[in-house]
Amino acid sequence: MPALPVQRTLRASPDWQAAAQQLVSALGAQPDDDARVKLLDRVWSQAGDEHYPVFVQLLCAVEQFGNARARVLLARTLATALGTARLPSGSLPAWGAAGWVNQPPPLDASLLFADLLPASTDLAAPAPAAAPPPPTRARRRVGPMEYLCAWLLHPGAPTSLSRDDFAFALQRLMSLFNAAPQAARLYAEMLTAQALESTEGQFNRQTRSLLETIGRLWMAGESPREIAARALAIAATPETDRFGAPAWKPR
């Protein structure tokens, strides 16, 4: 019989530094990068779609509190995940569709799973949470940076993402991926490719412009701070429809 999903226990006052150390220690106990990707996938699966921002903030915490060795370890794991199409992703509604998964907590919310990380590094043990559902026509799965961009610009999001939180998280994520050149290159290429996709409902033009700018400047060697500033400038420009009229009023 398949295991039933376990309701997550949320801690009122998180210790992000300790959580980051737990994640790094668990990754370091694995024999190779593939095993580390499996463990990272397990952590993400335990969190669930509704708490994907918490997972993103955990990545940011490793960059913020970890030493160079810790950042390289996680970045190499993410590079392997990117190269094998296993980058942990969050679920968002297609552009113009309703149905965000519950209400994603803001990045500065004082929430963290009390039992987010597995007590054991034995990957043979069954995961306590069910895998996220596959994307439907009205939903798509995106990586952490695409998630931030769509969240910042999506007028239908139940909770807003502030410009400061967006810039902070984007810079932390880029710095983390920069710890492993292959991870940075693969992610920058993926962002650029997604910006060129014409699949209806995936991203609006403003979001695609944001993704293209981030990917292009990243590949050109610009700093995370400069890229975040350019991204915010794009986000501040009201989107227009094909006739030049504002498509929606920005926050």
C-alpha cells in the first residue's frame, strides 16, 4: 500500500543557519553527486508544492551562512540536477489561470519545517510525503529563479513578493550557482531557452523578458547585484498588450 502523505510540522521560529548546516551535512554524507540529487529531491518532495518558497529560502540560507566548501557542494549537486533534468521545481498556474497552490508564504515568513530533513541519510527508506502531481494544462513546473520572476510579476498571486525580497533571493541563488561554473552555465542557458519558448500560457512577455535578461547577463559575467538591479528595472516597466495599452496595473 502506498505511503500516505504526512502533514508537515511548521516551526514558529526557524533557525535558517542550522537548517542550512543540516542540509550540507546530509549532502556531504552521500557517496556521489547522483545520491546527493536524490537526497535533495527527497527534501523538496517532503516540503511539497505549497511550501516551495521555503525550499528556495533554504538554498539561499546555504549561500548566506555556508562556507565556500558548503556552497560548492550544493552547487555541484544542483549542476547534476540540471544536467539530468531533476532540478527541484515549484508548481505555478499558467499565465492568466487561477489556482496557485494554496498561498505560498513570503520569503521572510518565520516558517520552517521542524522535520524537513531526513533523520537518516538512508535513501532506501520510504519518503514520508507523496511526490508532487504532474503538471496539467493549466499548470507548469519551474525552477527557483523562474518561480521568483513569475511570483514577482503575476497579478494573480495570493501573496505579493516584495522587490527587496526578490532581489535578495535572486542574488543569493545566483551566487550559489556561481560556486560551480557548470551549474551557473546550465541554469543561464535554461533561462535563456525558456525565454524564447512560445508555448502559450507559460510566461507573459514581461516575464520572458526578465528571464532572457537574467540569462544573458549571467552568461556575460555580470555580477548578481547588477543583474538583480536590471531585473527590477524590467519589473517596474508596465507590461503592454499588443496594441500598446497597459495589460495590467503594476503593484
